[in-house]
Amino acid sequence: MVLFSPKQISASQRKGPQLRCAPAYTILMKSPITVSITGAAGQIGYAILFRIASGFVFGEDQPVNLRLIEIEPGLPALKGVVMELDDCAFPLLREVVATTDLDEGFMGANWALLIGSVPRKAGMERADLLGINGKIFTGQGQAIARSAAKDVRVLVVGNPCNTNALIAMNNAEGIPNDRFFAMTRLDENRAKSQLAAKAGVHCSDVTNLCIWGNHSATQYPDFTNAKIKGKPVTDFISDTAWFEGEFIKTVQQRGAAIIAARGASSAASAANAAMDTVKSLITPTPEGDWHSVAICSDGSYGIAKGIMASMPIRTKADGSWEIVQGVPVSEFSQSKIDATINELLEERDAVKDLIPG
Ligand code: NAX
């Protein structure tokens, strides 16, 4: 712990230990945490860096080091992003490193946000994309194992995120599987928003919304267990055909709808969901609720062991997490879960050469 006054920190003072006293403004500060971010010059990177540096994610008493990883063509843009970070004069931001070197980028990382990956291009099969991006995540997994902090946690956003996370996890020797996550929170947020709009309530009234399976068009947003103001969602919406048809389709296709409307893929909402995911994993989950994130399956709910599948997760008071057990799975839900898990198994098989052992 160090004492410091936010007003006394300038860009040139960010490096190294800080010990400052200013009685009127003194805040008790923690040691900096290090957050490594790949694809930092991309759309999502641009939308996430400034909010992490501002203290929005880890708290207003938590200094942050940022280690920003890009490929060579992204470096000029990344340089501009670093200039803008400097120009914000964030009191909590201590050190910014911009690099193409994975070991330098993941050095001492407490959190690694793996956002960068190659987008799917016209004529590319899903299997091609899996292969191209898979190779990126073998190297990143290995570098995280070599260079990150012992308590590192890894959130994969870059698509196909479940299988990329599977590859990174299996190549990060020595890092426990329960430190790897793939993002389905954007899907959860989208689903909550759709339910709230249909029921005429605020989205914060919607809880217990689980995304099962893959972050893809097969994902299953489980309306059957969702609640509004603590009551079954069916107390507010009785239109079964809407739930089973339009609702699921809207959530599954929302990414494509954003691209059609905006001419570019979701970025601010994706960055927001990544921050929600991290916050939910470092904050105890409110009693009775859960959040969605893909984790390494232990076989719960009959989901194949070892794949990265989204399920209902609770964060405990000690900071560890657990799969919420006993969530009812209807026959309809089971058929949807089976479909998305089968897709994950196919993806796993397509990248088996990238998974050691
Ligand atoms: P951008 O194309 O804007 O940015 C990607 C950045 O990653 C680029 O700057 C690129 O130079 C960099 N990059 C590529 N390969 C890299 C590597 N090997 N190491 C480091 N950096 C690398 O994409 P953006 O809109 O930011 O999206 C990033 C990823 O998020 C994509 O894969 C996208 O599909 C995925 N998404 C995932 C979502 C989810 O819910 N899990 C939702 C949003 C988004 O679609």
C-alpha cells in the first residue's frame, strides 16, 4: 500500500513506486495491477483502454499498468492511442508499454484481455478462421505461462472466443484452467435488454439470464430461468412463440444486425461487456443471481468436460468462482444447449492439432 494524492501524479511520475502525502486529498492506494491487452489499437481496444485507465473496472483506489500488444501494422495507430492516454493524465495510470513482443506484453500481467484476432473475410470457412486464429492463441498461451504474474486471469474476446480460449488455456502450461474465460457477457446484456424492452421494465430489473454454450449464432439465451424484479419472466411476458422464436433469433443475430446498421462490428458494447465480465469476476455475485461467461467445463449439466462453454457462474466472497448448480433445464432448453455444445465440440476437433497432449 502506498499513499498518494492524485493531483501530484504527472505522466513523468508514473513509473516506479509512489509515496506521497497530501493531507487534504490523501487516498489509500494499492500496488498497481498490470493489465495486458492484445489488439489494443483496434475498435474494442480503443473503447476499453480509457475506461480501465480511469479506474472504472478495478476501482478508484487501484493504480493500473497497461501493457498493450499489437502486430506490426497496428503499431502506428497504437502509438496514437498511447499519446491519447498520456493526454488524459489519468491519476491511476502508472505505466504504459506498447509492444509486439508477447513476453514483454504479458510481463507481470494480473489480467490478460485477449481481444486481437484476425476477422473472418469473404470466402473464408469457419475452419480456416479457427486455424488462423488458433495459431495466434497457442503463442499467446505459451507467453502468458512464461511471463504473466502467478495470479493471472485471462479473458478471451477475439473470435471464435470459446475455442481461442481453449487453445490458449491448453498451451499455458502451469496456469490452472479456472483462470481462463471467454466472453459471452455481450450476449447476456443483449438478451436482458430485449426482455426488458418487451416487458416494459428497465434492464436492471432483469436477472438470472444465462447464455449457454458458444459465442456464436448457436448460443442459447435461457429465458426459462430469467427473472424480472425477482419473479419469473413469464409473469411479465406470456408470449411463448416470441421467446422461442424472435427473442432467441434477435440475440443470436444481434452482432450481424449491428454490422448491417453501423457498417462495423460492435465495439463499445463489446468493450463494455468485457469490463462487466471482469467486474463480475472480481466482485461477489448478488445472492441468488448469476452471470454468463464461458469457462472450462467440469462436466456439469452433461456438458463435455474440458471445452470452454458458457454457463451460469457465481463469484464467491473469496474471489473464486463456481458453476451455479441445479438450474432447471427444460426439454426445449436441452435441445438448444445440445446444439451449441455440439458446435463447440466440432470447433475443438477442428483445432485438435493446436492442443498439446
Ligand atoms: P479490430 O479489427 O478493430 O481490431 C483488432 C486488432 O487486433 C487490430 O488492431 C489488429 O491489428 C490486432 N491484432 C490482430 N492480430 C493480432 C495479434 N496476433 N496480436 C495482437 N493484436 C492483433 O477488431 P475489434 O472490433 O476490436 O474486435 C476484436 C475481436 O473481438 C474480433 O475477433 C471480434 O470478432 C471479437 N468480438 C468478440 C465479441 C464477443 O462477444 N466475444 C463481440 C465483439 C467482437 O465481434
